[in-house]
Amino acid sequence: MSPGSGILSLSSRAPATLLLAALLLFFIATPVGAHAPVVPGEDSPAVTVMDPLKSWAFYGMLHGVGEPDLFRFTMHGGDRLVVSLQVADPAGPVPVLVITGPGLPHQGIPPEGVEIPAGSSAVVIRGVRPPMPSYEPFAPGAAYPVAELDSVVTVDGEYRVAVVGTGGEVPYVLAIGYLEEFSAAEWVMVPVTVLHSRIVQGQALPILFSPFFAMLILGALLFLYRDHYPRLRSPAGIAAAVAGILMLGSAAGTLVQMFWALAATGPEATALVTGILIVLAAIPGILCLRIALSSSPSWTGRERLTLVAAGLLALVVWSGFLAGPVVAVLAAVLPGER
């Protein structure tokens, strides 16, 4: 097989075709509901939710019996209050969800350690784990929905949500709100926040990082044969290859997370959405590697523009852990000579 042949050796129309395919897949996948992920700081006594109507997912860890994690926000009469709690452990203790606020109906007795503000009442929901977990396609994972509340508030004021521990360490996800909105910064930072949340919640590091390191090893093997690829002896070619490896590494990581979750939930139709996200993450990586491994030592303006487009696409579809898109754009301006 000659250098540059194979899956990465595509026709001159391939970059435009792949980019158009990526845009089509992106518009197919984006209508799927998703929460803006947040990992609160452990030192904060309470998390202030600025917009409780927007859909948020707070990733936390309870450490003992009676320990509450507190979230507070302001609502107005007629606003819809949507709260749900999920846990990942199939056998561990299930937390208690306590929602307090003016005008709420009294329901249940709050656990010790949960303060009920003056003028407020409390809705206490003792979590019940269902027999099977549900599948999350947006950031692939398996979790048990244990408690939820969907109501309309009637009184203006401050409302609070407390997640209260009933045992040892318990990772949880608290979702607040229902409007699926992202700022540009939140969208771009999704892969970093999701990675941080998995670490905070104690996911096994080999599962988390082994796909990424596997791609790094494969990338290192490419450089052992750089004499066959003239561009790998130039700064631009090296940067393009590194960007492609980072992007394919993130796609491989999402693939492993998907299979890990499906092993717990069984087959799920929404896994197709995850598959689309994986393809979207892989496309800019393939484009970068195709350019880096070209058998031609001469660079064209079209190739450099393709690197910029691939970097921007990767940024939008969460490919390459932020570093990949930056390195791809950098490759477009680096020297192409040895």
C-alpha cells in the first residue's frame, strides 16, 4: 500500500463532502434534549441557580448520612418548577430530595439537617430506585431516576432544593429546569465539564482514559514511519496529525462510554443519537489526518482552509477536548516545509 492510500486517501471532493455530512448530522442530532452540565465546587455551602427555567444538570457526590447539598433560586408565580434526581449506583443508598419554597404543599417530614426557611413549606420525596437504569444519549451513561417533581409555583420567592445523603458516598445528578438553552461558552466547554463530572463521580480511570491513550499510541506509531509521509517532517503536518489524533481519541472515548452504558441498560433506540455524535467527532479528525498523511509535500490553500474548517467543526461538536480544534487551526498557519 502506497503512502497516503486507504481510508484517509480520499478524492479532492472528500473534505467538502465530509463537512456537509457533518452539518447534516449536526442538525439531526441537535433537537435531542440535553442539560447544560455543571460540577459545583465542594467548598460552596449552596449553589445559586441563576435561571431555574433553563435545563441544568448538576453532578455531585454525597459523603454521608444527613449531608445535604443545597441549590437555591428565585421563581415567580406561574413559573414551572422541574426537578429530577438520578443516581448511578445500582445497589447503593438512595438520597432524599427536599424542595422548599413559599406556597408549596406540605408533603413528608424533612430529614435532620435540612433547614426550612421562614414562610416556606417542604415537599419531601424519598428516592426509589427503579429496577432498570435509563440511557443518557447526550453524555452517554446509565443512571437510575429516583425522584422528580414537575409543578407550577404560585408565589414569588426563593426556592431551594436539597439532596440529602442516606448512606455512604453517593454520586448523583440533579436536573433543574426544562428549557434547553446553551450559551456559546457552555456549549464549547461541555466535553471538559463532562470529563470533570465523570472524575468527580468516581468513574474508573481505565474506562475513562484508555481509549484516548490507545489513540495516542496509534498516533505515535505514525511518527515512527514518518519517512513515508513527507508532511510529518513539517510543523504544519505534525500539528495536523496531532489534531486528528486528539479528535479521534475523543470520538473513541465517547464510543466506549456508550457501550459501557448500554451494557447496563440494554439496547436503546436513543443510542443512535450518541452514534451520530461519535461520527460528528470523528469527521474533523479524519480530515486532519488525511491532510497530514498526504503523499504530496506541497500544501494547497484549500487544505489549509480545510484545517480551519475542521477545527471550527470540532469545536462545535466537542471533538478533541478543546486542544484538537486549537491545534488544527494552528496547523493551518504553520510552515509546511521541513
